[in-house]
Amino acid sequence: MFEQVLDAVRAHDRIIIHRHFRPDGDAIGSQTGLKYLIKANFPDKEVYSVGDDPARYGFIEGSAVDAVSDDMYADALAVILDCGGASLISDTRYSLAKTTVRLDHHLFTGRIADIEVISPEYESCCGMVTALAMEAGFTLDKTAAKALFTGMVTDSGRFRYDTTSTDTFMRAAYLMQAGFSTDEVYLPLYEDELSRVQLRAYFIGKIKLTEHNVAYIYTDRAEMTRLAVDDFTVSRGMANVMSDIKGVSIWVNFTETEAGVLCELRSSLHNINPVAVKYGGGGHAKASGATVADRETAMRMLNDLDKMSNGAEI
């Protein structure tokens, strides 16, 4: 499955790894994991990671980004991970590379790279990188394994989402052969400051329901300013405070920012991706996102989700 990707890695002395901006655990885990797998198995190659700050996932060992100049791309391989669309890629200089490769588990919306492996059946991009390592018979580096396991955990919802399969657990078992304990992953992943716990409690108090039980939260710019927290912490970070409400199978978090209203759509039963795509976004069948211009547009999206919850086709 990964023959062309592996051939491209072997053929280039310099490899620069990209992922999506405002990264989650899967983006950072797959980027860091691939970097250290290549370094361990091709010690003569130069391998770099680029992108915006790892932020919440900076605890992942080896996740710091590297300083890479434009001229370093001339003869390089650029690898793009966990990106469903070109507009999501953190650092657009991938286009300067001699060769481009993409590994992604989102629903396909258009070609980005010279070589592409797109497999939405994987629970995570980290799972894809792990499968590549298994197929290639790579030596398993502990830093890489821990990073990949972290991303696998986060994007599978701690192995709860329905993309989790027997293959997922086989890959997880393979990674754990590197010799780390789950405490090394789970403790830094789930520990939180009291202020963050209190922030989640605040957002739980904001939850509203539509007529057909779509849960939603809307946070405007004035409230964002008052809370003094970053967009990512509110938009993606608070989306799943609605995830386990009895009778709710669709939920959406709306966050006003300078760029527009960030919309994080989630579901336990429905394919909400068509709604995200309708409003210029994308992602997975049950976890997608979009950015819309204003509150009025966000409310139209909410109405579409309410219709879907009531059984309508969107």
C-alpha cells in the first residue's frame, strides 16, 4: 500500500514534514512519529518538521518544529500528513519541494500531492504511519512509537469511535513493543489546570438544544474577549463537552473569531460531513469542521443539522 511513499523517502536525502495548522494530537503525533521513524531507519537523511506551534500537544517528545529556509526545499521531499485540503496545511512552502507526498485519513476532496495515500477507514493518520512502519519492517523508535500511540488515542476517542477496528489494536500493540508505558501517554494527555477544568464547566452550562435534540454552543467575539482564551481552546477544545448527552446524536460548537465563525461538527450516529462541505469545510463522516462568515450562516448550518437529526437528507 505504501510502496510509492517508501520509494520517495528512499530517493530523497532531505525530507520536510508538514501537517495541518492548529494541530491536534493526530497531526503532531503523525508528524513527530514519522520524523523519528525516518531518522532511526535512515540515519544519513535530513528530516525536519515545520508548522505552527504544537500548543496543547507540545508535551509530545520531539514535537518542536524546525527552522527550515526556502532553499532547503529545492531537492527535498515534502510529506503532508493529516490534511483533508490544501487550505489546511500549515506552511505552504510544501509546493516548493521537488516531490510531494500526502498520507491522510480524511474523506477525499481533491488531489494535493504527487503521491497520495488516502484511506478514511483508518482511525487516525498515526495509524497510517504505523501501518507504513509495519509494512516496511522499520526499526521501532521509542520516541516515534509514543507519539504515534498518542495520536491514535486522541483521534479514536480513546478507542471509542467506530473507525476503531481490530487492526487499530494490532497497530497499538505493535507500537507498545517499543517499551513505553501507557502512563507516559495518558498522564500528560489528560491532566489539566484547574482553570481549564473550570472553563469546561462554564461551557457545559452554555449548552442548548434544538427542536430535534442537536446540542450546540455559540460563543461570540465579546465573550471570547472576556474569557481571554485562544480560539482553538474554545472551538475544538470545548466541542466534546456535549458528546455524552442522552438523546443527542449531533452536536456543534460555534466560535466567533477574526477569521469568521469556527464550526466544529460532531456526531455519534450521522454522517455530518456533507453539511460541513456545504458550508466550505470538510473532515470525517462523524467529525468535521468549517469556517463561515457570520452568525446568520452558522444558524443556517444549525438548522440543516436539526433537519438531519430529524431524519432529513442534506
